[in-house]
Amino acid sequence: MNSNASSRTNKPSGSQKKKKAPSQQHQQHNGPRPGGAGGKGKGKGKQPQSALAARTTARKIVTDRKCSAAEGEYSKALKFFDEGQYGKAFVALEDACRIYKTLPKYAMKMAATLMKLERYQDAIDMATFRISVRVSENTFEPRFLRATAFLKTGEYGYAAADLLNCRAERPGAPEIAAAIEELHALWDVDDEYFDRHPDEAEEDVVYTDQAACVANFDLDCASDTEESTHMGYAGKPCTFYNQGKCYKGASCPGRHAVDSRTIRDRLGHNVCIFHIIGRCHFSDSARPYGPPTSRCWYSHSLAYLPADGWWNDPERIAFYRATYDILKATGSNAVMDLMLGGDMNGTWLPSERAAKFRAGLATLDSPDAVERALKQQRDEAFSRTARMDMRKGKSGGGDKYAKAMYTPGQIGEDIRRQGMGRYGDDYNDYDDSDEDDYVYAPWGLSQSDIAELAMQGINPWDEDAMSVLAVLNGYY
């Protein structure tokens, strides 16, 4: 396992063990109360709205403190940048993002710093992140920087699209005219290209690759309270904390901290990512509030996640589901830990996600088959290329989340295989013929067991198959 890829996931010990439903002894001892909110306290459980108000007040204190500390690092970065110490400036900017979260101005300064360091693909990533989180605002500066980076990497078509949008925002800008002249000198295209494509000045191409996931910006900054960092010692998440209220506090053997399979909501509950992408085997039995009768360890309520986020975007959900299925078909038990979880829950910084994903891919046993499957996904997306009005922040199809789709940078070299276009719910994840490229270990299951799993929509090679079968057979 690559240490860089797993440095922020903090995978619980004993995670290879199969899941078990909470024991009756734990239920009686912990005494969850309907309508309670996650947390450690004592006394009567609070209703969600009152709990939310209390947490909002507490969160503001944490947010203000962390934002102030991050601004201190940002000031250091500006000083280092002006002095030409670009390496130190980049480190200070990453520290600011890690302390708080990746604000647009941090992303923009990081992109400029990466250009100075001649890390052009990484600069493209950060400029794109800046565009994605503030698409309705003036995007001239990040687009012009990205166009300049595309010229350096030889991606002239992408540079042209950005320059067209920049010229639409500032028709008389001399730097745009100079960049267009530079592009003409490098790119074999007729001189009338820009005049014959005025529509591109109104729209931004939704490219074939995955957009920057902006969960790191959409979600609150990570909390450092006791309940938010409590890891427990049993190696399992605390169902009572996630679905009701845990009264054990620091003595609870279960984990209260977010992990690579969850997103933390505003009540402090850890929401199941598998449930969001339609891959949780226990979704039907989950209840948003009340006693933790669900067999899933995590919350299945999206009510207290921010409105803006991939979890409310059907196309992004479909993309993540397809990507998860392709990666999971390799037999890896670390798809969420090493390749997707940190991106989906915002714990990976935008500046580090490409390297972490690349390290995760390196752990797979069937890279060629995975590459073919992900390439097919990209090719399918390419046929669905769409356009959007960047100045209004609206897509041609009315999808407000189309703002997030973009041309990737370093991710384009290593994650381009998992390219993204526009997906519908009926998107075919990958060709079934690819399954022949994988070799599965014997499952040790009878035909009746396999049939029982099939009725639940579960494959015998799924990592939760044995746990689900045990539940179905009443073993716990």
C-alpha cells in the first residue's frame, strides 16, 4: 500500500473482518433514542433541528479559528511568492488548504505558483478547481492561466476554447490577442477559426474527462472536536452515533470519525457513500432517524448534507457508481480507501488527489483490463459531449451541475482513463465481456447461497457477500 495514498484515510484496524449487526447487548447498554443527533453528550436526545442549531453555533467557532489560521499561511504564501520562493509558497498554500479548506483564492494562487514551478498539468487542475467552485463569477484569470498552461502542454484545442471564453469576457484584452497569435503559430488551424466559431465564445466545452470534485470546498472544514476525531478501538463504526445518538462518548469502542466510505453531514452523522451511489446492500432497511435498526453502520439520510455537492447530482452519482463498479470488479478491497473515498468526501486536497488516485491504481492486479473498461467509459462519455453557458453558469440541458465538468490536467495523464461526459441513469457501466479478463478466487458457496445472493442483487465476489449471507441466514 502506498503510504501517500492512504495517509488521510485512516482505515480502521480489523477492517478485513466481515460486518455484523449491532448486538442486542450493545443496544441495551447504549440506549439510542429516536430523533437523536450524533454526539457524545448526556441527557435527553435533541431533535434534528435544535441539534443542528447547536452544532451550527459550535461549528462557527471552529470555522472562524481555522479560517484565521489558514489566512496566516496564505499571507506567508503571498510573501514567498513575491520573493520568488515558489516552492515555499506552494507548501504554505497547501497548509492553508489543509487547515481550513480549498478556497477559490487559495486555488488560484496555487495555480499561479505551479505555473512558476513549471508544473503545468497541476496548474491546469487548480485553475479548473477555481472555475468549478465559482463558475458564475468572472472566470477570466483562471481561464487565461489555464489556456497558457494548455499552450505549454500542447493541448491546443483546449487552449482555444479557453481563449474564446476569455475574449468573450474581455474583447479588447491585449494579452488575449497575443495568446491567440501564439496559438496560431503553434497550431495548424486556419486564421479564420476564431471568427467562424463565435458560439464557442458563449459556451465552454464539457470535455470527456472527470471534473474536479469540489467536495473539499462544498463541505465544512474538518472538525477537531473529540467526537469528530474519535477512532474507537474495536475497528468498527458506531451505528448509534451515525443513526441516533451514542451516549458512551470517549469510552465508546466504535468509531465516530469519518472514514473513506462516508461523508460527514451537518448533524455530525457519517452518511453512507455506498447508499448514495446505489451500492449499499442494506439501503432498503435504513431509517433516516430513530433507533439504529438498519443493518448498515452509517446514516442513509442526505437531509443534512449541503445542497451543493455531487451527492445531489444524478450524473455525478452515475459516474461514481460506474467507476466504482469497474474498479471493484478487479477484486480490490481498497477501492474506497485508495482510489475514490477521499475524493468523494473531500478529505483529499485538490492538489493531491491525482497522485493519490495514481498510487491507488498501481495497487490493482489487472491494470490492462481496468484501463480498457475505463477507456470504454470515456469513449461513451465523448459521444455525449455537451456545452454550457459559462457566463450565466447554466448548461444547455438545464443541469446546474454541468458547471463542474472540465478539462483535466495531471489527472488527465493518469485519471483520464476514467473520463467523464454526461450520463443518464441508464448508462451502461462497462462491457460485460470485460469480466472475462478477471480471475476470481473460489467463493466456497453452494448454488443455493449464490442464488440467494443473486436475489439481493449481490455478486458472490462482493466484499460484503459473506456478511450479507450471514444476515440472511440469521447467523447474527
